[in-house]
Amino acid sequence: MLRTKRTARSLRHRYEASMLYISQDGRCALCTEPLDHEGGWHDHHIVYKVNGGSDAMSNRVLLHPVCHQRLHALGLPVAKPASTRLRVQDKKGA
């Protein structure tokens, strides 16, 4: 049972990281340079969980590990980047 829970959590984490990556056009939310598997990335909470932030995707961004360290060390602000990806709209424009 424990192994099943771990596997489910791992799959959910991978899915969410993939969705964040896509929504950020594969770029770091701080420096805007491309994220890659070689350099890796960190999942950062915009509003820290200790301050009432949630695990919702709207409260998380991907950062390079070095950018994540800089953000915390220097107290830099970070916001959810606007995606440049095309969005499909229905005929009503919604």
C-alpha cells in the first residue's frame, strides 16, 4: 500500500512539473532562460506554505536551482509568468 501511494505521488509530481514547464514555455520564472534536464529545476511556492500558501499550480513556479538559491538569499520577488502559448477559444470567445 505504501509503495502505491509513493508511486501515485511521484506520478502526480511529474505531471504537475510538466504542466508548470509547459505553462512557463520551458523557461525559468526568475531569469527567463531555458530550463533543461541537465541543469534541472526547483518547484518554488510563490506564497510560502508557512505563510498560508497552497500547493496549487497557480502558487508554484519552476526555477533553476541557482535562481532558487538567489531568490531566497536576496529576497527577490517572483511572479507567475504569462505564457506566450496560443490558447484555443470557443466560438463565443470565452
